Amino acid sequence: MVFNSLQYLGFLAVVVGWYWTLGRRRQNLLLLVASYVFYGAWDARFLLLIALSTVVDFAVGRGLDATDAPRLRRALLIASVGTNLGILGYFKYADFFTASFAALLARVGLDVPTTTLDIVLPVGISFYTFQTMSYTIDVYRRRLRPTTSFLDFATYVAFFPQLVAGPIERAGNLLPQFAARRRFPDAERLRSALGLIGLGLVLKVVVADALAPYVDGAYGSAEEAGGLHLLLATYGFALQIYADFAGYTAIARGSSRLLGIELMRNFEQPYLSRNITDFWRNWHISLSSWLRDYLYIPLGGNRGGSLRTARNLMVTMLLGGLWHGASWNFVIWGGLHGAFLAAHRRMRSRTVRRRLHVRDLPAIVVTFHAVALAWIFFRAETLADAHQVLAAIVTWRAGEVPADLWFVLAMAAALVLLVDVAQRLTRLQAPFRTWRAPTAGLTYAAAAVLFVVFSGQAVQPFIYFQF
């Protein structure tokens, strides 16, 4: 079982109410127990994986701090990275690589019988393995002193608001907060926390969940659907995945703020980006910065000329695509973004304007459509389905469009644009709480009505739970 929105809010209320009656260590103990209960409600067996990552990386961190011997330090780092990638590789990629290898052999005439393991993918495994790996890598690089408190570290790994879909927090930001005494949020922080949770729920329910049936219907019938229908569904998915993921992040940040813990921002109005590089600075920031710091820069970054830079970008984005899922569709999605980034780096101007202007609109539209093109491979179940979607759009295949899709898509686009522009202008993630009473009241009332209207539909799991 995965908590639905109302169950999660009830769970959060119980934790918060008890949390502020305790001292620091007992607060962390409560958070650790609550996090294991939260994750175990889905499948308690996979708590062993979180516990294994926690024990291994805590021990590796302590070992790295206790020695200066280069060989031993490298061996400890390999133990940490090997354990985490081994867990990730087995549960997420074993069946994929087995099936891909068998298909490759079949192409050269070798029919080798294979059996898939039908492995269940643990929720959030890509997030917490990357989070724990960043800790040991930073300790190995001597950019971070390891913690001596196993309780603090275990809480950092399993912190329930961001456990299953991020953001992928760095130990340098989160661990010191668990080590320090927390103060009860003042009125302003309480308002901002509740504003973030409310915003996240509206984005999830009113935008993402409202669009999901139309996107699923179109992509589920890609062979028969018309080109216009699939084009609108692709736009719908671009809005759906953004509202779904940004909505989760807003809820996670608001929940953490109620507990006196600050999480990093994971989105900064990515669809207002003027180019693909800007998009990746603003989309899933915790992952893009992780890939930059632990993969792109170690590969050489932008050192060594344009060809090597393009290679490094492509390798980084291909692996970033594979991080999202065990499918060639995700590899192609990552490859497209790698090509876009390499092309932009080759062509980009050295002059970067920080503030948006009306003249930036064509660049924003082009960037959005490049991203939407790549989303086709991300959303389609198979390469054949992606080909069908592209072929239908390019040839403008005839077909009907559900009449209400136009309304839902327009409403979702208007709501996302309103939120993004308000965030950009105010530089606040929950900007509506700063408005004057009449305007804010009308906004809250409209949001409440929309939430009630759309909350009656089928509950959709957060998209990034599968990663």
C-alpha cells in the first residue's frame, strides 16, 4: 500500500504533533521510526535494502575518516559504490540487461533460452542509493566530515518526506540539520509550509491527475489515435509530469518545514527556460546537479575541447536516462537531451540575460517543444509506441479528439503558467500567500473548489515513485 493524499496528511499531522514534544535525539528517533513505517506500508521487505545502504555507508564514512592510506580509502569507496550500484543494478536492471542481451544474440542467429526474474522494483530505490553514494564520495574527496551519529545518518537516509521521490539531498545540507536543535516554526514559516503543501496538492490533483486519463487514453491507443489527439496528449504529458513531480516536491518541502527541516528546491519554472541548458538548471535540480558533480565533471566536464565536452554531455545524459528506468526508451530520451545540450553548447551566446523579456518567448517555445519531443520516448511504453506517436503527429493522421481534452488541457496550462509566472515574479515557491487578502482569498477559494471537483477521480500514484 502507498499512502494516498489524505492518509499522508493524517500521518504527517500525527508525526508533527508528537515531534515537537520531544528533544533532538528523540525527534530523530521518531523520524526514523516514522520513515520506516511510511516505507514499510508499501512493502516491509525492502526496508532491509535501506538498512543495508545505511549500515554500509555509515561504516565506510567512518573508515574513510580513520585512514589516509590511498589503497584502503579507494577500497572503502568501491565497497560503498559497489553495494549501492549492486542493489540498484539487480532490482532495476537485471531483467532489462538479460532481455537485451538475449535480443542481441537473436539478431546474430543465436537463440539462447533466457528466463526473466520478474523482480519487483522497490519504490524510490534510485533516490536513496544516489543520496547515500553522494555522502561517501564527498567524504572520500574530503569535502565532508563523516557523522559519528548512526541515528542522525539513518534519519538522513530514510527521511520520509523525500524518501521515495526526492529531492536527492546532499549530506552537507541535510545532516547538519538533524545534528542541530530545531526550533518550532514561527507564523511565517508555518504559512509557507502549509502554502507549499496546498500548492503541491493542487498541482497533483487538479493538473496531473486530471490530465492522466487523457494522456493514458491517447498513448494507450497510439496505433489508432489521430495526430492532433496525440500532439495534445504529448503537451498534456509535459504538464502532467511537471505538475506531478513539482507537486510532490512542494509537499515534501512543506512537510519538512513543519518539522524544522529545509529541503532544497528541485524546480525553478523549467518551462520558462530559454534554452535546453537553462531547462536542466531548473528541472529536477537535485538529479541534474548530482550528475554534474559526480559524473560529468569527473569525466572531464567542458575541459579538453568541444568534442570531448559533447561526449561527456552525451554519456552523462545517457546514464541519466537509464537512471529513470530500465528501458531503451529512457536511453533515447537521455540521448536526445545529450544531443540538445551538446548542440546548444556549440551555438550558445556568451551573453545570458537573467530576467525574462517578451523577446524571449520564441526561444521559450522552441525549448518547450524540444523537451516535449523527448517526452514522447519517456511516456511511450515501447519504442514501437513512440514510433507510432511520432508517425501520427508528423503525418497528421486523421482522428477524433475528445471534446473535453481541450478544456482540461487549457485549464492545466493556465494554472501551471499562473503558478510559474507568480513564482518567477515573487521568487517564492508559494507566492499566493503574500497577496492581499481579497486576491488571496479568491485564489484559495478557487483552488479549493477545483481540488474538490477533481479529487473525486481515480487516485494516480506519483509518476516518480516508479524510479
